[in-house]
Amino acid sequence: ATTTFTTTTRTIALIVCWLGAWLFNVGLVLGLASLGDQTGSLLPAAFMAVDGVAGSPFYSDAIGTFILAAFSFVLGLLATFAEPGLSVMGRKIERITAGKIKKNGLI
């Protein structure tokens, strides 16, 4: 069956999509941008003197570098698992190779 949409329905759908994109952008600006600014200024202060960050460096070079590497690893790992495209690709490769290459081995 073919569905036809009226001009009113399309207009409402466009407004709702625009509103959703606008709210998403507000969330990014208010939430993630400030988190990124804070992280970007505080992580280097863990092992080197940074202007505007009182008491930096917080740790010795070795400990600060370890903290930075561990934080970056965990953040990258979480981003990898959260990316739905990688999960889909992993399932396809596992199916194509008849299970010889496992999805979890790729991710």
C-alpha cells in the first residue's frame, strides 16, 4: 500500500525534525562542549605546568602520563563499543566468514 502525506503532515514533520536537531545542538553546546573544555585543560595539567590551572602539574611525569594514557584508552574503548556502525560491521563480517572471525575480536 502506498502512503501519501499531506502538505500539513510534511510541514509538521519538518518542524519536529528541526526542533530535534536544535535540541541536540543545545545539548552538545551546553553539555559536551564544556566537558571537553574541562578535560582538555585538566588532563595535560596532570603532568605538565598549564597556565590558568593552579597547582599544575598535579603528578610526576610518569604518573601523570600513565593517568593520561589510561583515561584516553578507556575513553577510546567506550567510544568504540558505543559506535553502532562497528557493531553492525562486526556482525556482517562474522556472518560472511561463517563465524571464523568473531565480532568481538574485531571490536
